[in-house]
Amino acid sequence: MNAYDLAGKRAIVTGGAGGFGVGIARALLAGGASVELWDLQEPALAAACAELGGKRVSARVVDITDEPQVERAVSAVAEGGRIDALVNNAGVLGEVKPIWETSPADFRRVLDVNLVGSYLVARAVVGRMLAQEAAPMRGHVVNMSSIQGKEGMPLAGAYAASKAALLALTKTLAKETAREKIVVTAVTPAAAETAMAKLISPERRAEIEGRIPAGRFVEVDEVARLVAWLCTDDCSFSTGGVFDISGGRATY
């Protein structure tokens, strides 16, 4: 795997104990960055750190839907120096049902994690980035959206809606920070070979694969390589960009 130049950079990856989180952290570490993983699951975080190894990876239990907790965590990270990159990766799938059969409580929970949680973390981190020296950039924010945010998806109303809203949030924040040397982007993967994929039935998997011209789920490392580049200073003029990695599924 190619290693992008992230030497000396410090990054936060939310949802850091999951498949995408570990894969993204591995790619950032390979480029020379130091990475702090955030997640709710302490045992899984410990396992992720053990898997990644080395002194440049750390972990913190954070509920990204809890504003005071997010603020305290970001303040603690900022005390150690710059925050050069944020990867808003934490997310939940929610019920796999038609909208009229879903629970309003579950719908709210999905939006609370996938959208509001990402907003709270980005709000806190960008506030710190704005106070940093541009060297040459003040920072990068990468929001993990989904192809479902572009197209919608039957039986995934809450998830698709949250990921579509995350794209609008990305573009808005990018416009607000474009002159401040902060690059804000989003990634829209197709379904990936992560733990979340194990939650769906074989029939649902076959249906999703049938929508992907490449005929397979995306591999975690494929997404991680894209995210790693988006966190480098080489990505300096793509702010507001939505980077497709859907195996040909995207229609725009």
C-alpha cells in the first residue's frame, strides 16, 4: 500500500474501533501520523490499539452525541498539540425496514449519531483548527458519508437521510472555512466489508451487490487509502469535494 506523507500530523478518527476506523488509522499511521481513536466500546478500542501497535496510536472512550463530552475530549487532544485531521467515521445502520414500519426512536438515534454527532465533533475540532498556524494548511476534515446519501436506499431511510445530510454539512462547512486553509471533504463508499456488513441478511447482501457494477463490496483498505490522501497537505484545493468510491454505482 502506498504511504502518503503525513509525517508529524495528528489525527482523530471517530468510530475508531470498527473496520473502517482501524483501516483508516492503519493508513494514517503508515504515512507517519499519530492517531487517536474514539469509540464507545472500550474493549474494542483496546483491541484496535493492540492490533495497530506502536506509540503513535492512542484511544479515548467518547460518546460523540454528548456535547460536553466531545468538548472535553477535543480540549484534551488539543492540549497535546495541533489537530491536523479529523475523520468523522462513527455511524450506525439502524433498522432495515420500510419507513412506515420503522421506529421513530430508531430514526432519531441514527440521525443523532451519524449527523448530529459528526456535527458536534467537527464543530469542536474546527474551532481549534482555526486557531492553528497554516503550515501550509490548518487542517483537514473528512466526513464518511455513503453512496446511499446520494441515491437513497430501500429499507434504509434513516441511514440514507443521515448520510445525505452529512454531504450538505460537508459542503456548508467547506464554504465557511475555504479561506482559512481548512479542507473539508466527504467520501461516499458503496457497501464495504466491515462488521456492519455482517448485520445484513444474505438476501440483502445480494440485493446490494446487484446495484454495484463492479459486482462486489468495497474493501476497507481501498477506502482507507482515499481517506489518507484527503488528510494530506497535497489535498489543498478540493474543499467541499465529495469523493465517490462506489464501484460504478454512483449516478452523479
